[in-house]
Amino acid sequence: MIVRVGYILLIICIFVQCDQDEPAKTHIAIVGAGLGGISTAYWLKYYLNDSVAITIYESDQVGGRLKNVDIDGNEYEAGGSIIHEKNLYMKRFTDELGLKRLNVPSSMPYIMTNDGSQTLFSTLSRYIPNVFLILWRYGVDALRLNFWLDKKLSNFARIYDYQDNGRTFNTVEEFLQMLDQDFYTATRFSFRKYLFEKGFHKKFINEIAQIATLVNYDQSVDTINAFPGLVSLMASASTLWHVEGGNYLVPKKILEYLLKQSDVQFVKGYVKSVTEVHRIDIDDQGGNVRLSYKPLNSDLVHAVDYDYVIIAFPLHRDNMNDFVLQTTDSFNQYDYRMQSTYADFLYGKLNCQQYNLTKSECERLKAIFYTNPSLPYRSVAQQQTVNENEKQYKKNDKPVYKIFSPNKLSLSDYKQIFDNDNFQLIQDIPWLAYPKYEHPQKMPPIQINKNIFYLNAMEWSSSCMEIEVISARNIAMLLTKKIGIELKRSDKHIEF
Ligand SMILES: Cc1cc2nc3c(=O)[nH]c(=O)nc-3n(C[C@H](O)[C@H](O)[C@H](O)COP(=O)(O)OP(=O)(O)OC[C@H]3O[C@@H](n4cnc5c(N)ncnc54)[C@H](O)[C@@H]3O)c2cc1C
Ligand SMILES: *[C@@H]1O[C@H](CO)[C@@H](O)[C@H](O)[C@H]1NC(C)=O
Ligand SMILES: *[C@@H]1O[C@H](CO)[C@@H](O)[C@H](O)[C@H]1NC(C)=O
């Protein structure tokens, strides 16, 4: 008997010995395998490598809001679709993963209308270049716009230098202020008021700015604050691209790479709660945060303790009851809402008659944008597959259209857009797409508790792929500093 006890003790001693030889790993869980969660894992490995063990939880598909839809054997982008040419991280990820960037058409013939009763602007003319058309209608505003946006863009691009040099931020407000004081100010006002005070005219605000915010965030210049407003304008006035084969390939391929590294685990399951564990006894080993989850195809709830947990999906009023999170007093999940947006895919023929178009104009028409925010739909645009670039535009004779709308559309709505009964709904995809913005904008905390971080807090500045990756790198750096490991400094940060 005595011999046995001694034996057990010996084994325990050996274990402790082993632990001392190899420094203890920090255990981190990431909830959500969208672009944000996956790139957080990437940067944690980049900065901490062997000193972290990472578990990524996902209840649905890798890629989250980046997703393709298959239509008769062709793939189309159903969620996040366009990337700005100055989005450095998305560019580097795409290139380093061996994926190809394809430009989206820069001069798509479109009409802009209030609600279909009046054409406000059109680029259907075969003879007059768009630049002249825009100058003719919007005058000095059009001239100023590009200079002004370039300046704003180069201020935004400061983030890359800052992050390369190890600079972190603790709040969304601090992020905006360190780039440009005006970015923070912008979050205090409606986009209309902000633009008006910058000297832009009513016509520009009601048409160009309105279309930009309605198409990008399904919100009007009166409800949205000016920072996501600015981001929307940037997306309307530059060279844009997408990933050949679909943007979801970026998170998918990063995950494949990560799973080849040591100590990265991927778990399919729904995380139900994340709460702090208070350990009274210092000898009581284990992490500080308890995560409970339900694996797919099982009803048993498992609990695992981690040193840190990163929430990599949006927390808002509508998912409060499905996910229990221990928060601080300063964060009330109820205060945050998401904008619902439907992406409908249809075959059909646009109703050109309504706009008094000639036959040849009608053939070239690719998109219609509606400026009236009380309409049930925002835009209709002919789609390219995820494998087509600018030059291959419109090849197939049965064009696929995508309509964006805040709610589910009815048959009579489609009849307003398409020629009589000349349409066929193929698929409608409901999204809780982006935050519902307000002014002044309240920002959620990046650090929710001592050991719980919130990646998507940054989405409340503006929601786009690049912001998620910036947020991911920031959290990885904050954690590296917390753990007490020196930050690797390099501008060649993305390597596979
Ligand atoms: C229709 C639409 C159009 C858009 N257009 C653009 C665009 O053109 N350009 C652009 O840059 N951005 C665009 N965006 C925004 C962009 O897609 C998002 O900002 C980005 O993809 C968000 O990535 P994420 O990883 O932070 O979140 P998500 O992609 O939402 O990932 C979160 C993941 O967490 C998982 N999850 C949630 N709860 C749990 C749980 N309890 N347990 C386990 N897993 C959970 C979800 O299943 C999901 O996979 C668009 C978005 C939509 C919807
Ligand atoms: C981590 O370290 C291993 C071995 O030291 C190395 O092969 C690997 O490339 C490193 N990974 C990262 C992400 O730096
Ligand atoms: C089409 O022409 C009619 C008659 O001239 C006009 O009343 C109508 O407003 C025009 N439609 C649009 C969308 O401009």
C-alpha cells in the first residue's frame, strides 16, 4: 500500500518536472471562424508561436459572412464582395496564399433613380465619358471628392505603420483618434450633417452619398453616422477587387495553414457561454475563463477552461439569449443592433420601359440604384461569377441579378424592378449583415473582461473585411504584451 502511494507521488513529480522544462503554454479560445476569428489565430501564431495553444470554435461555416452561392453551377459572392485597392492586409493575405485578385468593373452602365419615377443620373451614354457626366451634375463636389477622399485614405493607411511598429489601441475611439481626429468626430454626426458642414451640396448628399450608404450598409445618410459613411464613399470611388473563386477562400486557406502548425485545433460546435472563473486557491490550476459549448450532432454541453477567450462574432440584441457572456457594467449588449439585409439572386429582364430607354441602352444597362430609403429595395445589379474579371464581363446570355433589400420582398416588389413576369427568384439569403449605425455612435469595448476580448467591437466603427483583420492584429498584439512576450517587429508580417 505504502509502495503504491509513493509510486503515484513519483509520477506526479515527473509531471511537474516536465512542466518546468517546457514553459507553460497559454490556452486561447476563439469563438467564430469568420475572417476575423481566423486572422486572429493567424496573428497569435505569428507573435506567440509555440507558447500558445489555440482552439477555434465554429457553429456554422468557415468564412461566416464571406460565402458563395451556387447558381446552376456558377458561383457568386453572397456576402462581403468587394475589397478596396488600398486594403493592404487583404491584398497580402490573398497574394501570400497564392490566390488571385480580380478587378471588378470600374464603369458599369447604371441608372440612379429616386423610386423609379424619375431618372436622376445615368451612365448609359455611349459617347460621353462618365467623368464628364458626373462633373456636369455634381460640379465642384465631384472635383473635391477625390482629393478629399485620397487625404482621408492616406490617414487611414497610417494604421499599417502603427501596427508594424507594435502600436496597439484599447478602444474603438482610440483607434479612430490615432488615425485622424476627424474620424472620431465623424462618428458623432449623421453623414448628412457631416457632409453639409464640409461644404457638399444637397444634390451630392441626396444622390451620391445616399446611394453609397444604402448600397454598402443598407442605411441612409440621415441614420448612419459619418465614419461608415466615409467608408461607403471610399468604396464607391476607387478601384475594387475580389478574390478569384470567392473571398471566403482567404479564411479557409489560412485555417488550412494553421491546422498544419502545432497546437491549433478546430472544433465544430455552438458556444453557449463564456464566463470568468474565480480561483481562490492559487494552486488550483487551469484557465480563468470557462467556455461551454455543444458539439455538432450532440446534446451534451462541454465545459473547457482557457486563459483567454476571444469573441469573434457580433454581440447584439438579437443573439443575447442564445449566448451568455459575463460582461462589465460598461457593456450592455442590448444597446447594439444589426441591420438585416437580404441578398436575392434572380434571373430576369430589367424593366427598361419605365425609364424610357432605347433598346440599345436597355441592353447595356447593368444596374439600378434607388435613392429613396423608404422603398423596400436598394439596388439591383447584374452579377459576375467569382471567376470573372472586368474584361470577361457579361458572357452568359442569361444574366443573374442581385437585389439588396432590408426585408423579404414580395412578388409585387420584383414586378416593379423586372419586366412583367419576366423574372425567376433563384435564392434569397437573409443576413444580419452589419451594425445598425447611429449618431452619436456608442462603441462596444474591445476588452470585455480581464481575460475576454471582443474582435467585432471594431465593426461599430465600420464593418468591412479589412477592419476585421486590423482588429485581429490589434488583439493578438494586446495579448502578446499581456503575456509578456516581446513583439516581433516586421513589415513582412504575412508569410505562409
Ligand atoms: C451582404 C453583405 C455584404 C457585405 N459587403 C462587404 C464588402 O463588399 N466588402 C467588405 O469588406 N465587407 C463587406 N461585408 C462585411 C464583411 O463581410 C464582414 O465585415 C466580415 O466578413 C465579418 O467577418 P467576421 O469574421 O468578423 O464575422 P463573421 O463573418 O460573421 O464570422 C463570425 C462567425 O462566428 C460564428 N458564430 C457566431 N456565434 C457563434 C457561437 N455562439 N458559437 C460558435 N460560432 C459562432 C458564425 O457562424 C460565423 O461563422 C458585407 C457583409 C454582408 C453580410
Ligand atoms: C513556429 O516555430 C516553428 C519551429 O520553431 C517554425 O517551424 C514555424 O514556422 C513557426 N511558426 C510561425 C507561425 O512563426
Ligand atoms: C419617361 O417619359 C415620361 C414621358 O415623357 C415621363 O413622364 C417620365 O417621367 C419618364 N420616366 C423617367 C423614369 O424618367
